[in-house]
Amino acid sequence: MEYRIRPILREEYGLLERFLYEAIFVPEGMPAPPRSITGRPELQVYIAGFGKQESDIGLLAEVGQRAVGAVWVRIMNDYGHIDDETPSFAISLLAEYRGMGIGTALMNEMLRILKSKGYQQASLSVQKANYAVKMYEKKGFEVVDENAEEYIMRCRL
């Protein structure tokens, strides 16, 4: 499948709410939460005012003219927070585009950009049951903390 990865445009920042919803891991057999869940403060930290901080960087993956995935980072006090110098990842693909290498390509490009901007590391949080844990480990992320449900992972750049 042909796709391209490009910087997200300011007028496309509204797409991040959709991709934030798509990023929510839903275990097999469980119902998806309502879309309104993205309005919760602990999730709004990922998207509210995006583009206003120097650390706000976003990329879209497109198939044709359709945005099918996104990765964005910012320094924020989120689930994957390590410190105030480390950008935290959010990455998401529409369900029908998962498992095709697009997420890996998004991750690779964002890691490249972060390194070129002088960041020393990046972080993320991921549900332990999420199949994406393996992709993150292949990209060099390692578990630095955990709770009953999630890993906090870090990748040195």
C-alpha cells in the first residue's frame, strides 16, 4: 500500500482529537468507550492548544488524500511523563490501516525529527496488553516504570 508521511498543518490540528480516540486501546471483547471520553482532562492534555509549545510536533500518514494515521509529541504531564525535557508520544492509526508498517514509519520519522532537534529521549505509555508494545521495543523503547495496567517506556535518541 502506498502512503506518505508529512507534517500536520495548523488547519488539521482538529484531526488529533479523532486520532486520540483511535489511540485508546480497547481489549478484545470489551466495548469501545464513547467518543466523548476525549474531553476528559487527562486526555485533553494530548491535544488542547496543540501547536502553541515549541515541543509540539505532529505528522500525518496519508493514503491518497485520506489521513489514516498520526503521531504527535509534546512535553506534557501525561501518562508517559518522565520529565519536563522529554517529549511524550501519541500515535494512532485507523483500525483498517494497522499492521501494514505505517505506524512503524510514523514512529521512525518522529524519532528522527526529535533527534535532529536535539532531544535526548522520548517517552510514551502503553497498555501492557497492547500489541504495539512489541513495535515500541523494536524501536528501542524500554520499560522504565509500570503499574498494574500500563508500561511507561523511554527511548534514548
